[in-house]
Amino acid sequence: MRIGIDAMGGDRPLAERVLGALAARELLSEGDRVVLVGDEDQIRRHLAEAESWERFIEVHHADQTVGMHEVPVEALRAKPRSSLAIVTRMQRDGELDACISAGNTGAFVAAAQMALRRLRGAHRPGIAIVTPTYHGPVAICDVGANVNCRPQHLYQYALMASIYVNAICGIERPRVGLLSIGEEEGKGNELVKGALDLLKTSPAIRFIGNVEGRDVFRGTCDVMVCDGFVGNVVLKLMEGMAEGVIQGMLGELKESMPEHVEAIRYAAEAIMAKYDFNEYGGAPLLGVRGICIICHGASDRRGVKNAVRVAIEFAKCQINERITSLLSQEQRVSDA
């Protein structure tokens, strides 16, 4: 397997992507390669002190970079030689089996759609993140790929994310909830109401009805579907809330129980580590003809290494083949 990494994308220094690629060596099988795409001189400078890196790492030069705040489609048109664009085209041309980026999410999604196209039958790709909870993992789809959804898009997110959770998390029949402003069927906007009608009549989905934002951590469902705008807000809120709650708790304890602060801090750090996005590597872009893993912009070397793990698991579980098969079945049923 050949896995490409956009070495230039992300909020952290390039060294983190290079060190992540080096750390991924233990995940690779014989013959597997990691291809670092970016400024060749910089990449080789960081590789120089590593032993035998040539055995499993290749460097592919890219002389342009898409910035985190650039407008996605405009940036791709202006910078066709960017690391982000090249890594997706390399997968299209069969030079890579998967690609990873911690760079501009919108640009990566756009590049993947332009280069790889969508899976047969897929209307729009969606980003699926798996978040750990006390009751088990919960997948949320979409968290940022498509902010202008139609009911059919949410329906397909439920199908694709169910396959992903089944394969990666081992959940036999994932429970699917539709994120809304209330559990009652009449709640929600036109998008939610339209998606509800599709979801509740599908035998391919174990649909449990509308769910609310608080249900993410209540063990109510295994898959939560929503449009990319709402999903991204939920994702960022969860990240900020986790940090804020821990800081607030430590602050209160420092005032009321100063003698226990260090012991509580140790436990708090262990909890934060459990929910650290770097431990989960990245989120797959479901619905494209390839394997595209989207990392958090702040991913460090652990996040990059674990993104390689996610890409390998995605390929081994044949997620795309399973999605295509189910979408084909759905199409045959609708045509009957």
C-alpha cells in the first residue's frame, strides 16, 4: 500500500508531518510506502537524521502550498502544483492508494472530488468523525464537507457512516439518529423533515428517529447524521467544551480543595488524552473513489501516524466497496 501525506498542510510545522511519517513505520507491512508530498529540500532536511528512512518513505516535490485561510476552489485553480492537489491527483493516477492532509479542509474535499470523483451512486461526500464517549464510539456525518444538503444527502450519510462504524468499530447494526432540535417527528427544518421521511422507511438503516445534540454522549445512537454546517459547529463545540470543563473543574478545586489538585489534574489529563483527536488520527471522506483521510489542522506527529493507521484500516475493511454495493442495491430497489 502506498499512502501519500500532504507534508505542507496544517497549523503545525512541517517537521510534525515528517516525524509522523517516520513513526508510522511500525504500522506498515513489507512493501508499504509513505510518500511525503511537499517542499523536497525541507522534507529531506528533517529526514536526514533518521535511520534507513529510504526503505519506506519517498519524497515527491511540490512547490506550492494552499494556505489554511484561502478560498478552496480559487486556491486550487491558482495553485495546481500545491501539495494538496498533487496528492489527490497521484491517487487518481494510481500512484497512491490513499492520501492524508491536515491542511485546508475545504480545499482537500474539493481536490478529492475533482481528482477522484464520487463513488457510483453517491450524491455528495461526507466527513465522518468517530468520537469516543463513556457509552462507546459515536460517528457524526457530515462535519464539514457539504453545508448545502438535501434530504437524500443525509440519507446517504446514514448509509455510508453505518457501514464505516460497522467495519471499524465492530457494531453489528449501528443505531442511526437524525440530529434535530427535538425528538418529535414534527421538529426541525425542511431538510430534517425530508430526511426523516427517507430514513424511517429504509430497511437498510436501523433508524431510531430524531436525536438532540446532548445525545452524542448519552449512548442514544451509534451514528448521528446532519448537514456539514451543523456538524462542524457540533465538532468545534465539543472540542472547546471538553477543554473548558476540565479547566473550570481544576480552577474550582484549586480554590476549594487545593491539597487534591495534583491528583485530580492527573485524572483530568488522562481523560483529555482519551478524547485527544491525535489518538484517532483523522476522519475519512466517505463517498469518493479513493481513500482520503482528513486530519485536524493542529494534528501533531501522533495524529499523522494514526491517520496512516486509519487509512490502512479503511483499505483492509473495503469500506468503499461495501458502500458502492449498498448504494447499488438501494438504486435497484428505487428503480423497481
